[in-house]
Amino acid sequence: MPYWFNIQTKQVESDEDRGADADVLGPYDTMEEAGNALQHAKANTDAWDAQDRAWNDADLED
């Protein structure tokens, strides 16, 4: 069963009680993964920001 993290309520939800699409992150395989959704999203954002900076810095060197 997939799990979701609701960014409005800060709660893990299942398909049976899932909020609106705009309010949830997921799906995740486990409740624990869903509970760590914000940390996972931040890690992804930090990594993508670093990639963007590296790409922009390389572009400036050309």
C-alpha cells in the first residue's frame, strides 16, 4: 500500500485517507519513508541546487 506525506497536516496518510494531490508528497513504499518526506525533498533540492551552481559556474568559465 502506498503512503503519502501531507504537507498541510504534517501527517502520513494512506490511500484511504489521502488528502488532495496538491497537498501530498509521494507515493512512498513505507510509512517511515513517507514520514521522512520533507528531509528527502530537502536533500534532493540541495543536490539539485549544487548541480545548478556547478553548471552555472562552468558556463561562466567558457
